[in-house]
Amino acid sequence: MTQTTTAPDPRRVEAAPAIEVRGLQVRYGDFSAVRGIDLDVRRGEVFALLGTNGAGKTTTLEVLEGFGTRSGGTVSVLGLDPAVDRAALQPRMGVQLQEGGFVDELTVVETLRLWERLVERPDRPERLLERFELTGRRDVAVSKLSGGEKRRLDLALAVWGSPELVILDEPTTGLDPGSRRRTWDAIQELQEAGRTVVLTTHYLEEAEALADRVAIMHEGRLAVAGTLAEIIATQPAGFSATLPDGADELPVLGGTVDRDGAQVRVQTDDLQRDLTDFLGWAAARGVRLSDLRAAPASLADIYHAVRTGSEQT
Ligand code: ATP
């Protein structure tokens, strides 16, 4: 990789997207963990990177954070190259790694006070203790915290001083539902303040609840990326119904029809057309349908399609 030492133009840095990645490759020895991905994250959005285990999400985040070394491609984070300008980026970025590296002997509040001295962005330990419900654990040594409490402390450090860009690697893994919900609130708070958040998650409902745009990685590549509506539109929608006893042959429909006794399921690229044909057929024969449901593909369907290699993108 060629690294430039020319000072970046401050106007270009100001106007740059939050993240712009082109053809990113990362190799560990002979193994290609990231195989040429493009990624665009706009300022002020929450971007969720989903993917199978070992897809390369953490590896990608490490490059964005300036901790990982790329083997190819270009990377711009807030207008700077993290491989070259990590020192300039650090004050503008908050990072939560998959595993936090705390000083075990320090208490929670001591850890926050240490952070206060290390990080240029102003903030108050008390605010974060309260925000992440650690007030009752303030004098407990970090080594004695539960996994979920450590995760919350880690998140508190990442959002300290509300940085321009926050990168969170599986921020809610291991959290109970209440803590997860409050973590979502903290992420939404950052977004409302105009900050950019990039997070990885294995929870589809988390991506649905938080993210403006989503990308799904699989085996080092980006399988799909876009708004939820855009990526959901790449997969067929479906409808299903239960037929009454004695219902005769179904009409010819454009989608894939799967009939199991009285149950009918149809997957289609044209939900309106096929559902109209189906309902017209039922009306013409006086067939009373029960359990009629129609829905677009879900993020879970897309994820499943990516995993099974049947995505069309
Ligand atoms: P998960 O969802 O399981 O956390 P991930 O998408 O974050 O996975 P990565 O941690 O980026 O995946 O790992 C991508 C691949 O690179 C995996 O096959 C992993 O075993 C491999 N890998 C990661 N770090 C190293 C390393 N330091 N040396 C060698 N291989 C590595």
C-alpha cells in the first residue's frame, strides 16, 4: 500500500463523506479476510454492518479505526486516511472494540476520570454514569463488573464527548433487553446530535430499529448495501393463505407457488399483480380464504438469502 504524507486540504476534509472506502482488501498471510469492498457512509447517518461470522466486519472496522493494515484499496474517514492520519482522527472519533481493554484495578468512575484526562472532547463522568446506568457501580473495580456492565462502560468511553464519528463493534452483544434498549437510545441521541454512527450487529431488529442504511457482508465481500427499503426490494415479496376444503386448482401466477394441502405460499417479484390474480380467482369461485397474509421480504429473508448464496445482487 502506498501512503501519502502530504497534509490533507482542510476544506476537502470538512466536505468529505464520513467514510468512503474503495476496493478495500485485507489479508492475514495467505487468507483474504476482506476481498475488495466499497463502502459509503454519509455524515449524520447510522450505518449498520451485518454479516455472517468471520465475514470480515471487525477487520473492516479496524481499518477504519486505523488499527488494522489494509493490503489494497483506498480509505477515507472524515476526509483522512486512517492509516496515515490516525493521530488527527483520534480526537474526532469514538471507538468501541469487540473486547474492551480496561485497566482491571481501576473502578468505573476512575476509568471515566482517566478518560477525561486522555480525551480532548469535554464530557462529565457523572453524565455517562447516569446515561449507562453505572452510577450504582461507580466504585466497583472494572474486573468485578459483569459482561454487560463492561460493555456499557466501553460504550460510555466510545461516546465520550459526542464525537463526530462513533464506530461500535457489536455494541449490544451480551446486553439484557433493557440495557440494549438504552444503548439504542444512546445511539439515537448521537444521531439526533448530527453525529455519524457505524455499528456491527448480529441482531436484525437492531439494524431495523436504528440504521438509515445497512450492508451485509459475507466471506469478505459486501453482498448487499442500501437503505432497508432498497435491499428489501431486491428480494421477492410473499403472500400466503389457507384454502377451504375442496378448493380446486389455483390460477397460474407469476411467482413461485408452494402448495401443501390447504396451505398456499407464493413468492413474487410483483406482489400487487399476483395477489390481485389470486384474490380474483378466489372471488370468482366463491372461495373463502383464511389466514391471508401479504408482506415484503424481511431483513431476515435477505440475510438468509445471503447466507445461502442465493442473492441476486
Ligand atoms: P464475527 O461476526 O464472528 O465477529 P467478523 O465478520 O467480525 O466476524 P472478522 O473478525 O473480521 O469477522 O474476521 C474475518 C476473518 O479473518 C475470519 O475468518 C477470522 O478468523 C480471520 N482473522 C481475523 N483476525 C485475524 C488475524 N489476526 N489473523 C488471522 N486471521 C484473522
